[in-house]
Amino acid sequence: MKKILRTDAIYESSAVSSVVGAIFMLILAVLLAVISFSVVYGNGFSSSLSKAPMSVIEVKSIEGGVPNKVKFKENYIVLLHKGGESLQVGNTKIIIIGEGSAYTGVFGSGGTTRFGDIFISYDDLTTNGKDSPYASRNPNLLDGTWSAGEELILNGYDSAVGSTPSSVHVTINCMTNTSDNYGLKDGSIVIVKVYDRKTNRLIAECEHYVELAQ
């Protein structure tokens, strides 16, 4: 009697083996991609998934005016931490957008006061890179945190003086070569944004009217 070979079983076994092999290779490729992504972008990716502190910040008052009315050092922005988590001063950034003035160039060497759209950035809330009165105006920040019930007082003359690099940066009409001091146009509306530097996420955003300083 002749034996009949069941070639269909062999074909089925080969087909299954091929499918399993393909799935295994796909899983291996995905794992390698995940590992590569983690190595290259790990820190930034994990930061983007982190949550910013939950805090309530409001603008208590803004007093100011542009030169010929008010000097830079007479411009004040007062922010109040109303509740929620305490903010680390080294991880908190503030952006101020509105209309105002800034001095471009070097005082007494061909510089000039310019007026227009102003963009002010406080890299952090520490005393580093700021004029010394900033610390005396904000004693509550010296413990490293900005907590509920505490005020933050910003001033148009907060920029560091002398050769110390400033942590306050001012742009006027897209020009960055300023003295990093600022005035805010009285009667205008200013936008204040508070960011968490660690996650690059927005904590709070407020608008407020600029009153003429007395």
C-alpha cells in the first residue's frame, strides 16, 4: 500500500511559523524605536507629561506710564498668589505683553527711548540678575517659594545693573538691544502670563488696566 504524504500540514506549519516570526520582528522593531526615543528625547518627553503647579494668580494693580510722564522706576506690577500650590521661584517665569517704552542702545552714547509694542520676560523670580531693590520689595520670596497670600512686586527698573547678566529681558517693537528697563503706557491693557519653567506650561494668565502712577 502506498503512503500518502500530507503536504498541507507542512504548509500550514510553515505559514504559522512565518506569521509568528513577522509578529516577533514587529514587536522587536517597536521596542527598539521606544528605547531610541527614550534615549534621545527622554528628559523632554517626561517633562511634557508632567503637570504644572495648580495655583491662582491675579493682578492686584499696575501703575505706570511712559517717559515724559513717569520714569521707569515708577512702573509697578503687583501680583497676588491667591491660593493653590506654592511656586518655586527658580521654576517660575513671567511674561508681560502690552504697550510701553524702553531705551535702546547705551545711555549717553547715541541711544534713544522707543515707544510701541513691548514684551517683557522675567526668566525666573529669584534675585539673580536683578537690581538689588527687587529683593527688598519681595522678602517673601527669599525662602525660595511664592505661596498663597504673598504678593510679588515687579518694577520697571528690575534689570541688573553693571556687568551682571540680567534675568529680565525687554523687547520693544521686536528690537532686543534694550537696557532691559521698561515703562507701561497708562490707559492701556497689559497681559501677564505666569509659566512653570520645568514643564513649560501656563499656570495663569491675566489682563489688567494700567493706571497712571502718582
